[in-house]
Amino acid sequence: MRLLILLASTTMLAACGGAGPQSAGSSAPPTGSGTGGGTSGGGSGSGTAHTFVDPTEPKTYTAVGASHSYNNIVESPGAAGAGQGSQLYQGDATTVRNSDLTIAYNPRDAIFDVSFNNALAGTSATSRFQDPLHRTDFGGVVEPQIGTPNLGSAQFGIQGINYLESGSSNNVFFSVPGEFAFGLIDPDQGGSYDSTTFFYQTPGTDTQYVSFAGYLRNRASVSNITIENADGSSTEFIRQNNQLERGAFAFGEVTPNDQIPTTGTGTFEGSMLATMVFNDQPDTTGNFDTYFQWIAGQATTSVDFGANTFALSLDGTVGAPLFDGTSRQHSILENAQFRANGAGDINLVSAGGFFGQFSEAWFVNPGGNRLDLVIAGSSIDGAFYGPNGAEVGGGYRIVGGTPDERIDILGTFVGKQP
């Protein structure tokens, strides 16, 4: 069990650790240049030893991927019948040429600046990670905030993941036995919590010119509410306001168009990461509670450069839901398997890479129960990275189409040729 007590009026949510000693050459996100990829913050890099794996100059990258947000109110969290009300859900997937999401790194001072502000997705996370104590990892007394996926665990098995976290709190006691719930220290005062966690795979771990990243922002406030009843009595309860954001992206050194092959084929193997909401119960049980879940695993991208086509297959494992003191009812169980297949075209002129849609997606729960998705809309947007299109990366979205259900899967993928 993790236990994190935040008592100060403004307490930084930070922790030491990370994926081992970090330097510009071993674990900081790299930087480079390329059309639509990175922009220089300190020179063009000409004549330097700068690479994506071993950055020497400040750079800013445009990230390609998807993000979403979910706002709701829970009254009397943990009580019988507590549910999510005042719900607002939003999501958006960016394209290679239409993204305001950025990841910047200054190797001299080991400073990260990330901006995942997207009005269409309802996200607003913009953070600077400059304190060495912002680096955190799993294991020990202090760990990343609840809702952060432990991608290096046996469940997911993805190596080289680094975590950075910062935030603030006020008058809040926050414990984690599987609940995103807050208790008031002083019943006469409210409490607030706001923390952003940014995580990425160290460039060079699996790929040399592109990497993937994710983030989550948890914001919540609690207040003690008193309602005067008609008979003169009063009713007191706690009201919790949740504002949750999630996202997954690819970033790196985009291949110039004139370096991308025009003949031949290639198969690119790598990682996939997705953030999901899945609630298929409103019309059957009346349950409107929705929970975020992470999915992580492998992606295979097959490219025919001569025909200007590609195919994408995703194979992932689903993580545990993020509960919030409500019903805990959910359909996709922890360790369920996720599969999806899609395809599309390469169009460097209009798309700056490749784009397509998914033809099928499904889950298999532990025990063998299969749930096939009705897809209302989907997108795949990717680009080539490195010299001569050596690697690929991109983002995707799958929107469920069954009436009275909230199903949305948003993620990223990267890959290299064996």
C-alpha cells in the first residue's frame, strides 16, 4: 500500500529516483531536427555531436498522439449509492501537421517543459520539471501519483521508463488502497489537489530516432456541504470535484520527405501505449460511472513504400481502473487483452506521413470473455523518423459507436525494423 500525506499549504508532489542516474546522454529525452519534428532552441546542431539519444542542445518537439479529459462530481465518496454526476468528457487525436502538443528539453540544466494544452480534448497540462526531486519511480516510500501506469512492471514489461512529477495540495489527506478519494483534515475547510506526471521511454532503449511518452493530470477539490431540510434539520456530506486528464504521444526526429524510400517494404516492431475509458453499462444497469484505464503492449506497422500503404496491429494488456469512491462497476478487467487492426495510405504531401482507420478492435477478459467494439470513428496518424525512414511513430483513436455507451481509446505507437 502507498501512503502519501499532503499537509502543507503548498506541498510539491515530487520524488527522487527515476530509472537510475540521469544525464543528457543516458536518460533525458533527446532532441534533433526534421520537418514537423523538433525545433532548435540553441542552434541548428550543425557540426555538433548532438543526436536524439545523446542530446547536447535545447530542443522542442511537436508530439503526435491523443489526449482526453473527464470532469465529474462525487458526493459522499465511498457511501452506498455514490455516483458520478455533472459529467463532461472530451477527447481528441492530433495529426502529424496539426498538433500544439510539445515536449522540450534543455540538456544543460536537465529541464523539461511539456505542454499538453488542447481545447478540443479539454486538457490544460503545462508543466516545467526542473527540480531534481521531480524525478520519481516505483518502489520505496514515495511513488508516482495514483493512476500512473507502472510500465516496467511484469504486467507490461516495457523498459527504460522515466517519471517526472510536480504539483500542489492544500489541506488534503490522500491515501491509496485503490481509491481516488480524499478526506478532509479540517471539516470546516476544503481541500485541493493538483498533480501532473510526465513519463517517457529513454531514447535508445528500443528506438533511436523516436520515442513515446504519456502524461496524467489529477485535479480534485473537496468541500463539506450542509443542506438545510424543510423540517429544520440539516444534512452534511462531502463533495469531491474531479478533473482528470490523460494522454499518450510519439516524438522524435522526423525524416525529411526526400529521404523516405519509394520502393520496397518494411515491418516496424515497437511499443504501444493507450489511455481508455470504457463504460458499456448505462443502458443495461443504469451505471454511469466511468474510469480511466491504461493499455500497454506491442505494435506492428507493415509498410509498402511502393504502393504507399501501411497496416497497423496493436496487442496490449489492460491495467486496473482508477476508482473514485463510486460503484466500482466496470466491464474491462485488469489484465484483459486488447487487439486492434487498421490500415491506410502514405501521403507525404498532404499528411506529412501516413494516415488511416481501424477495421476491428476487441478485448478478451481473463476467463476468455470476448468483447468486440462497434467502431463509430477511428484515426491513425503517423510519420517516419530517422535517416531514410528507419523508424515510425504516431497516434490513434478508436471511438465506440454503440448508443448509451462511453468507449474511447486514445494512444500512441512507435517501431523500428528488426
